[in-house]
Amino acid sequence: MSDSRAQTSSPATSVSSSAEVRRGDALRSQGQYAEAIAVYVEEARRAPTGALCLKLARSYEHIGDFPAAGRWALAVVDAGDDFTIWQAAWGLYHRCASKGAMPAGRSVKLALLSSYTTTQFRPMLLLAAHRVGIQLEMYECAYGQYQQEILDTSSGLYRFAPDMVLLAVHEQDLRLPSFSPAPERDIEAEAARWLRLWETLLNGLKTRIVHHGFVVPSDVPEGHLAARLPGCRYGMVQAVNRRLGGLAADNVSIVDCDRFASWFGKQRWWDPRYWNLAKQAVALDTLPLLARHTVAVLNAGLGLSRKCLVLDLDNTLWGGVIAEDGLAGIRLGSGVDGEAYVAFQEYILTLKSKGVILAVCSKNNRADALLPFEKHPDMRIKLDDIALFVANWEPKPDNVRRMAAELNIGLDSLVFVDDNPVEREAIRQFVPQVDVIPLPEDPSYYVRALSQYLLFETNSLTSEDSQRTEQYRARAQYAELEKQATSLDDFYASLKMEAVITPFTELDLPRIAQLIGKTNQFNLTTRRYEMAQLEAFVKDPNYVHLALRLRDRFADHGLVAVLIARRDGNVLDIDTWLMSCRVIGRTVEASMLESLCRRAQRLRCMSLQGTYIPTEKNALAADVYEKYGFSLTRNDGGRTTWLYDLERKGAVVNSFIRTEAI
Amino acid sequence: MKIDETELHDRLTAVFREVFADDGLNLRDEMTSQDIVGWDSVTYINLMFGLEQAFGIRFRGNELAELRNIGEVKRVITARISA
């Protein structure tokens, strides 16, 4: 029951799916429920849409299998955010539960205090909560009565004694004028009003508060000028959100509705027709998603968030199969897929830094599985980041059970990530407590798939997160430094750049070929070489070849600069020299020259020769030789040749980048 | 785009059955909220939303408030589809 957003199915499969689903429908309409179920289940493996889950639930209800019906009704939550389907699924789940067919779940008393019509929101919340094992007992205040209920300590709210209070409020509740001559005063007063409501609740009740943040309106009369006017409502709503975020203590959680309304599209979030008709401040089609986000935050408030991410390796952390493709063959670091896997690893590391435990579960020989961690320069996740590393040929459900035991956490703390649908299905079937995130086929969308999984939500930073706090501090210091840096030199120094310069390695060749093939701006000669030619340079002792990787305090930029030179007597002639545009203006070129000078000295060359061949795009590199002390020796209509007298001038030195030359 | 009478009736019936959770519900043009069990202000909103989704249309704001019987619902949907 646990998992799977529906978006993973490809259009091709959904076409054939719908034919199969129609076959199931036909069987169902003839009363052949068991046969229909067989067809539906097969389809649900491929593309578990909400509609399909609901059909399965109804079929099971018809044959009297209420536990199965309830489970499929809950599966709707993971299979899409269609309001009508959720509505029907809740009705069905409720019927099954009232027959005693469903496990009870953890009981939580929730008071829903709202300033708009929440009749439609209520069933969404109930369904989303059951999905995470929470059985909500709900109290709803009368329409628009949230303040009265809070301020009157003899109200039904206080008699109900909720464990959680949900403040479902919206932007129009804010007491802010459309334009304020004194915005700071108005913002402070409005934040104080909400703070008083929170405090009244927390004083009168032993409860936690979940507060829906205010959605900044998208219809803005001041237009773009509003971004500069703190006194217009647009700016004040943002300021109140920030102020409330700062005021919220540990027992108040805020659902960042503005972020997710933006994600969803504010034009859909706010439908004036339904507001005018029925005071629906949140459009119906956004309610399922709002419910899932609200429950994720509520769940975190109860300390029930998921704790551990169990990762597959091949085609999950890198492209390809390490045991077959080898270290140089896997896709990681360069190319579209290679960059996507790096981005995915970096996203995972961010999760780790907020307290998520990382584990590996891979079908591989252990030595093969470890290899990229030990040897691949573009691996972001290191062995140190992995709390438990399991690579063997046992079935994954068995491994996952043992891993939970070894980590001493419940199976319901685990989240399983695997590109292989067969493994995902095995986990779903044999260890249903584990949540499964289905990865889409295209690794470019892996980060998005993971970001849409909501149950890693945390309510506060714990002690283990101190490292993250340090990071914040570092950032703050950077901002300070940037302010203080009065000269460019200060700025370079503040970046704490580190470079590693190496001869070309087999592992780096694809990235080097890519840079040579596409770099246009900082490219002195724009000579394009294929892999075979590069391999020939590597083998030829008369060639010097340098590849530079750059890292600073904030990011690892990877392999960003390449230089190829040919020895000609006692002159070292620069054939190719280029640099990725993301590191232009950071003195990287000086480090390259410094390293080249050292090589030249070792080879007993007396001078360096450089050529600049102008193209439409490389003007910015035209004066680089002049800048570093080369003398012009020839000019053939813009094509220039330069000489650097190494013996007399000594090596170029760059003090801004700490360089390790290997 | 046009939609024929039978198709409209069938698709409409499917939405009503979904919203009112009644697989045996059969519609007639003269039916009003009085004739359908569970038709109240809440299910009415769900119904309007369900129809917009199912037919890929948007009612005008005032139409949302004015639809009184099945015949009217059909007339407005037809108008919106061919608009």
C-alpha cells in the first residue's frame, strides 16, 4: 500500500494500460469481480493511478474482502492528487473501517479551526492521515469562528482537548491594509495578533499547533513595483510569514503554503468562483496535496517522520552497472545523465545533513559496489556518509529487514529508493511497512521524485544537525565577508579556492572530450579533438596535458579546465587551453599557467609559446597571454603568437588558489 | 467540439454516481436536488467540480449558483463544450 506517485508511467504504457483497464471494467460490469481484480492488479504494478486503485478497492468491497478494499482505498493517496477520487476513496475506506476491517492506527485528536469552508478538506485530511497510520478524531469549529473559539476558554474547542490544533487560515484573514504608510508597525501588530492566539491556545491546552502559512496573492495591483514597496499588501504578507516563522517555537509548525501554492500554481490554488460561491479559499483540486503536506508536518510534530533512506546503487546513484561497465564506464559527473546523478547525490547529502540516515542496499559483489566510493572522483556521497552498506545477492526484502534490525529502527522508519520496478514491487509486497519511492526512467527527474516524498519532514533541528547549523554559520560569514571584501583580491582570498591539477586520466577523458567539444568562450585555439586523438596525446611523451578540478568553500565545480601542450625542442607550445565558463573570473587560468611552468621547468624547457585564434565567441581570452607576461611575437590578422621567457621571468604564481599538482 | 446526447448522458451519469457514491443512480432531465439522495450544498460543490474535471470545462461563476435540474446541467455543459 505504501508508495508510488503515478507520474512514473510512460505514455506508451498508459495507452496499453487503459486498454487493459477497460477489459477489467468489462469484467467488473458483468459481475466477474475476481477476474477484474486480477487484470487491475497486473496493471497497478505498471501504472498505479488513483482511478485504478479505486476500482480495485470497489471490486474488493463487492466480493466482501474489506481489508483489501481499505488498503487499495489508502493506496489512492500515493497514486495521485485527484479530489474526486480521494473523496470516493475516503467514503469507501470509512465503510471498511466501520466494519472493523482496518487496523486502528494511532489515535490523534485534531481540532480544525478555519476561516473558510473546510467541509471538503476534512475527508482529505482523514484519508491522508490514515495513510501514515494516524486515526484522526476531529473537531471542527463553526465557519469563520476560529478566533472566538480560541479566545473563549469555555468553548467546545477546550472541552474537546485536542492533541493538535490546525489553523487553516488564509491570506484574506490578515488585517493589513492594501497600502500602509507604516508597514513595520502594521506587520508587527498583525504578527503579534497571531502570536497571542497561539499563546492562548498553548496556555489553555496541552497541544501542538499546525498553522497554514499565508499565500502571497498573485494578483498584484502595484505590479512589479510591489517588489520595492514594503508598504503594499504583497510585501506585508511576505513579511508576516517571515515574522511568524521566526516567532514559532518548537510546538508551532508552519505549513509553507506559499511555497507549495507556487509549486502548484497560484492561479489554480485560488479560484475566485468557488470563493464567491461557497467561501472555498483553497481550490478543490489542491486539497489532496494540501492534506498530504499538512499531514506530513503534523506527523513530524508527533515525531513520526521517516528516518532512513535505503539506496540502490547501479542506475540509482550512478548510470550503468559498475560490475559490467567498470569505473570508467559508469555515467557520473559529466554528460546529462552524469550531472543528474551528481545532483541526485547532492540532494541526498542535504537530506543527510538534516538528520536522515543513509544506507545502501545493492545486488552486487561488495568489492564492485565499493569501487566508485573509493575511486570515482565525482562521487559526492562518501563511504563515511553511509551508516550501513549492504552489497550481496540476497533478496532485498530480507536485506531490508536485517538492516532495520541492525540500525535498531523500525521498518516503518525506512524509505526505499530503487530504479528497478521489480525490486520496488518485492519490497511493497514483502515489507509493506517500508515506503517505496519509485524513480522515474530519466535520472534528470530523480531529485524531483525524491523531493515530492514528504515524510522526511522534520519539526526542528536536532543535536545531530549541528553540522548543518555550522554550515549556516559559514554562509552567514560568507555574506559578511562579501560585504567587507573591498578589493577583488580580498574576494578571491575569501573564497578559499582549492585546485587539483593532474595529467589526463582514463576516468577523466569523457569529461575532457566534452569540454573540448563544447567550450567556446575561454578557449584559446578552439581545436576540437575526439577521444581517439586525446588518447594518442596521453600516450605521446612529447605532450603535456593538464586537467584542473576546482573546489571552493561553497561548491565543488568538478573538472573545469584543460590544457594540452607539445614539447618542441626547448619550447613548450600550448596547443589547446580552455576553461568552463562557470569559473571564468576566478584566476583559474593563473593556476593552469603556474602548473604548466613547473612542468616546463622539469622538462628543461626555456620558454612557453601560446597561440590565440580568434572566433566569434572567444574575445574574452584574447588578452590572457599579455596579462600573464607573454610577449607578442606574431600577428597574422588577429591570430596572435606569444612567448613567455621562463628562464628569465620564472614561473607564474597564483596565490589565490591553493593548488595541488599531481 | 460537439457531444451527442447519449454520450453526454452517460458521462454525466458516471460523474453523479461517483459523487453520490451510488452505482445504481439513473438520471432524468427533470430531476432536481430533491430527487437525489445526498444532494446538499456540500455535495453540490463536489458535483460542480467533478463535472468541470470530467468534461474539461469551466462554468461561469453565476452558472455554478444557478443549476437547478439535470436538464439545465446538460444545457450548460453542451454550451461550454461547444464554446
